[in-house]
Amino acid sequence: MIKRTKNSRQRGSHTHGWGAKKKHRGAGHRGGRGRAGSGKRGDAKKPRYWSTEKPGKIGFNSKTSSMRSISIVYIENHIKTLSLDGAVSLSGKECIIDLKKMKYDKLLGNGLPSRKYYITVASASEHAVDKIESAGGKVFVDEPAVPKQKEAADAEE
């Protein structure tokens, strides 16, 4: 048996499965979209909105991290302006940089260092550390926090 398409089955039904004639027009049948109806009318809804600070799901949660990162190429190109902040001290071919003072969280390995850098930072990519050390410098990285689950697994062994 061949089933007819939904469109052809509903020919002659007048409302095509949406109930009353006016129900399939925008959001009028639902009383508006979202939190509509809590304004001048709809007094029964108002106390529900007063009792909570943030009713329902509003907006979105960003899944990106708020980590500020800086690359080697940026440091190379902006070394003079970075030295004005006081977190960079230049002496000949050596440069001491405290990225924590400049509120950077991570050092990335894009670019090639042209001098010896001694950089203090919370975290750095392996590629960045390799490049800085190959140029004769050093990266001082804080120890990352070990997750509690990993500590428990190490203790059992």
C-alpha cells in the first residue's frame, strides 16, 4: 500500500491539523513568546518573576576560556611598548619579562625569538619553551595544579 503525502491527505481539512482557524498564526495563540505577558497585564504571573532573580534559561554560557595568551612573535614586535609597562627589562641582547605582571596566562610558540628571553608565566606551550631555550633563554613556568582524582590514583599505586 502506498501512503499519500501529508499535504495531499490534508486537502480539504480547512486547518491542516492546527485546531481552530486562528491558532497557526505567530505566537498569538501561546500568549506571546518566551517571558511575554509579565508586563502591565498578566498579574497572576508577576509574583513568579519577582520571587526569582533569573527565571528560566536566559542567554548562553560561553564555552571559551578566559585565558589571556601571548605569542613570541607579539613579544618580538612589541618589545618597546611592552617595556613601558615596567614588566620588561632590556639589557643588550637579554630581556627579562614577567608576563604575570602584564596579566597574561600563557605563552604560545608562534614566532622565532631573536634574543635571550627570561620569561615568568603561569603556563606555556612546549613549543614556546623549546624555542626560548634554543635561543639561550629560559621560561619559568608555575607548576599546574594536579587534579584530586590523579593524586588519589597516584597514592593507590
